Amino acid sequence: MDIDPESVVDDVMRRWPATIAVFLANRMHCIGCPVGRMHTIAEACAEHALDRATVLAQLAAAAGRAHEAPR
């Protein structure tokens, strides 16, 4: 699963917990929101008036860091 505009917010946060920081940094109150189980990244960005490409890049970066091997 890749993170794309049609990815469901809750699925992204569950698969890549490090992405939670991105939602918080962008003042997206998606954590624990019942709508997050249905909202896509595209819908959440539109709802919060955020640039989708920027948020997707931030989420991808956070997910990549989440997969790095511990040092």
C-alpha cells in the first residue's frame, strides 16, 4: 500500500504511526476522529484547506522514516 490521495486517513495512521505527527503539525484533528475511518487524504486536505501535494509529500517522508532500521 502506498500513500496516495485516495488512501483512507485512519489506514495511513495505523500502518505508519509516524504520520500522526504530520496530521498534528498541519492542525488536522484526524486522530481519533470517527470520520477518519472514511475520509481520504484528498478529502481531509480539502476539508482543512491544505495543499494536497505538500501533505502527501510530508506523509511519504514520515512513512519512510518509520521504515528505517533502528540504529
